[in-house]
Amino acid sequence: MAQRTLSRYLTEEQRHKEVITGDLKLLLEVAARACKAISIAIGKGALGGDGGVLGEAGSDNIQGEAQKKLDVLSNEILLEANEWGGHLAAMASEEMDLPHLVPNRFPKGEYLLTFDPLDGSSNIDVNVSIGTIFSVLKCPEGADLSTPEAAAKAFLQPGTAQVAAGYAVYGPTTLLVLSVGDGVVVFTLDREHGHFVMTRENVRIPEETAEFAINMSNRRFWEAPVQRYVDDMTAGRQGPLGKDYNMRWVASMVADVHRIMTRGGIFMYPMDEKLRAKGGKLRLMYEANPMAFLIEQAGGAASTGRQRILDLVPHDLHQRVPVILGSRREVERAVGYHST
Ligand code: AHM
Ligand code: MG
């Protein structure tokens, strides 16, 4: 049987199912092409370009974090790939203070794109999986796009408004995991032919799990409900939860979420005392919302501990939130600890 490429899948979603528009199909193809270009750049490592693509860029982003060369390069690849196609009104990135408007020499479209160009930056130099996360919203009718400051307001929509979201994992293989609101599909990059081929469809996350992911070194800073929950998990079979749990922490959200997409689990980056002033660690628009959309589309759940992530109404483009997501029953259990 002929391979189902990303283009073919998107054409079917557009032509037969009418789930997506022609412009959204184009947007997603361009985003996937940008991920392919990022994958190629990463693959060159220390041999790429002038002095390699690893190491520090020598600049800070809006979040006050030191940028890696690959953060900057990936951001540029995504901007350049997406600005000329006519399908976008503006783009917002974890690495930029303000949205990037489509230059006047190009036509403007009806969609907004947000991205974390290179997620898991701390893993770049140690050759551990990293990724790209993106989300697509519709630009509200009549939105003021005259300045980047004004355009920022157009992005402040709850995660339920997303029309598509996806991530690429740059691991031993490069995968693209996508949802257009019609379930979750996984594509593998065929490096020889240069295109993405569908390798899993209708992804379903097991409802139950015995595997958790959290940065345990922050235990003393967590809120009491999270401390109690993790203590109960680590108490194992003899503890109140009555089973032995396993722990994994890659420190690349894409890789941790992808493991959950594959075999279930629960991922947590909860609020902690040193993050309280910032609102949390992970960014709502670039990380939490797209991942929550994908996780829910695969039958899982995503919460701050007190509220469904997709229901949050953003007040700031770079807003951060606590994140608890993964296997539905386990997320419900974690949420339960917050109300007792
Ligand atoms: P980044 O977008 O700057 O890479 O930061 C987000 C990453 C997530 O991928 C990951 O879950 C988390 O930060 C790891 O944090 P920590 O270093 O505290 O373990
Ligand atoms: Mg990130």
C-alpha cells in the first residue's frame, strides 16, 4: 500500500473530512518543513556552519534565559518559512518579546502561529532529545495588527480555541506529532526521501499508569498537594496508592510528553516557591496549551491542579502556568490532592 505522507493526510482532512481549510493545510506543511530544516541543523551538531550549531548564542530571551545558538537558529527558520505563504497574520515565539508581523510585501492570512522553537534547550549540548512545539489559532475578525504590541492581544485566546497543535521530537528518529482536532497522528521523517510518513494514527493514551515524570530536586519548593501526591507514589505498593511507580525525567517536555503519548504516564511541572512570582515554569501559549490540546485529543487530561489548562484565558503572551498532564485517571488523582 502507498505510504501515507503528511501531505496526503492533510489533503484527506481537507478534501474528504473538511476538518481543515486549504490555508491551514498549507500552514501545517510549511511548519513541518521548518521542523525538517531544524532537524537537519541539529543533526550537524558541532560540525554545522561556522563553529557548529551547539553552545551559547550570547543573548537572553524575554524570559531572561540565556539563548543557545539553536534556539536562535530554530526561531529564524520558523519565521522565515512561515512569513511569505499568505496563510498567517502573525507569529509569536517563546524567544521573542513581541509578535512577528507578516511583512507588508507578503499577503496576510487568517491564522496565528505560536511556537517554542527549540524545547529542552538544556539538553542540546548533551545530545539528548529536544523538540519544537507549535500551536495554531484563528486571528479574530478585525484584530488590530498595526503594531506588534497591538497584535499581541489577538493571541490571548484560551487553548480550546486552537485549531491545530503539534510537536516535533528530534530524537534517534525525528517525529512529528500532530492534531487538527481530529485525534492525534504521528509521522516519522523519512530522511532519504525528505518527507514525513504516517507511522501511528488515532493515538490513545492509556488511562491508567504507574510512571511519573517530575523534577524531584524541586520537592522542597512544591505546594503541599504535590508533595503529598509524590510521597504517596514513591511509597509504592505499601503506600496508600497500593502500587509501585517508576520515574522518568528527560527535562525536554517534548520527550517526556512523547513517552506519555506512547505508553502513558503523568508529567508534572507544578507551581513551586521559587517560581511563584513568575506563575510557574512552563509557558501557556508555547508549551502548556499545545501539549494540553494534543494530550486531550489522545484521551488524556491536562490541568494546572485546579483548572483545566485549555480553559485558561491568557492575560499575557509569555504567561507561565503549573502543568499536570497525561493518563486521564492519574491526572484526576493528582487534581484530587489539590481539593483535599
Ligand atoms: P525551554 O523551553 O527553555 O527548553 O524550557 C522548558 C523545559 C521543558 O522542556 C522541561 O520540561 C523543563 O524545561 C525542564 O526543566 P528543569 O531544567 O527544571 O528540569
Ligand atoms: Mg520549552
